[in-house]
Amino acid sequence: MAKKILMIVGDYVEDYEVMVPFQALLMVGHIVHAVSPGKKDKDTIATAVHDFLPGEQTYTELKGHRFALNFDFDNVKSSDYDALLVPGGRAPEFLRLNEKVISLTQEFHRDKKPIASVCHGLQILSAAGILKNVNCTGYFACKPEIVQAGGNYIDTPADGAVQDDHIISAVAWPGHPQWLSLFLQKLGTKITL
């Protein structure tokens, strides 16, 4: 049975962290509404491609694709959805300043609906105050925020993921196979070959 998933994104979201999950979740039959504050159905956002080069202390950033939204942010109600997905990149640093983004995140948590967060997406979960005593992971630069929010940062490889009850988190896009598998299990999705 198809589930309805809300994906909150913004300009300079990590390209792989929005494109791959969006397409994968649609491929298995789920409904995904990709939304962004101040934008409407068919508007687009800019994405960024992040990568790591040997010997450099942080990631490099290149301009990615345009990503088309498919629902109006102003019409979003958490009660209409079964799960929440928050990709990373630079978008979460400004999305966490939006009161509706924070309240939606808190509502999904209150109702124990599955929440998946990748990379810097944990900045939104931290700002929403929902990480107290939660085991989670994310991009290592988010560790201070996670710890300050009361979360237990789990240091995992870039392709790893952590699940604690209804919250699933991953370090970055190399973890798509791991976190998407956990997320689909939490949604009750059955894939047969």
C-alpha cells in the first residue's frame, strides 16, 4: 500500500540526497511531495553536488541540477502524511529558521511517524528539539548541534545509517542503500523479486 511522504527541501540541497530518494521512493510506489517554504508546485530549487577530495578538511561544492517541486508548501499539513524526509546540503541551515518547518517536524515526531534525515538534515531535527536521548548520525560537522540538542551522535562510516525508533539518520549520500532500506522497512514496504 502506497505511503505519502513529505520531503522538505530548499535551495542548495545536496543533489544526490534529493534526487535519488525522491526517485527511489516513487519507483516503489510511494507518493512523495517535495516542498520548499515560499515556493509552489512546479517551482524549482537549485541543488549542489558535494564531494570530498583527499587531504582537504571539508567538502567541495559544485552547482547541481534544478529540482522541480511538486506541491505547495503553504498547503502542507502533517496529518496528510505518513512520513517525513529531510535531505542535507546547505538548505537545512536556513530551513531551520522557518517556524512551519520546525512545527511540522515536531508534529511528525509527536505522532511517532517515520522521520528520515540525511547529512545536514539533522540541523532541522536539532532545531526542532526532537533529538533528546536519540541515537543518530549525520555529517560530522553537525555533531556539536546534535549533542547540544541532547542527541547521542553515533560516528558511522559515510555509507552508514542509524535507526532509533522512528528516526532514521545517515551521514551522507553514500548511505542511501542503508537508510532507504531502514526507511522502507519502517514504512512497511515489501519488495519482492
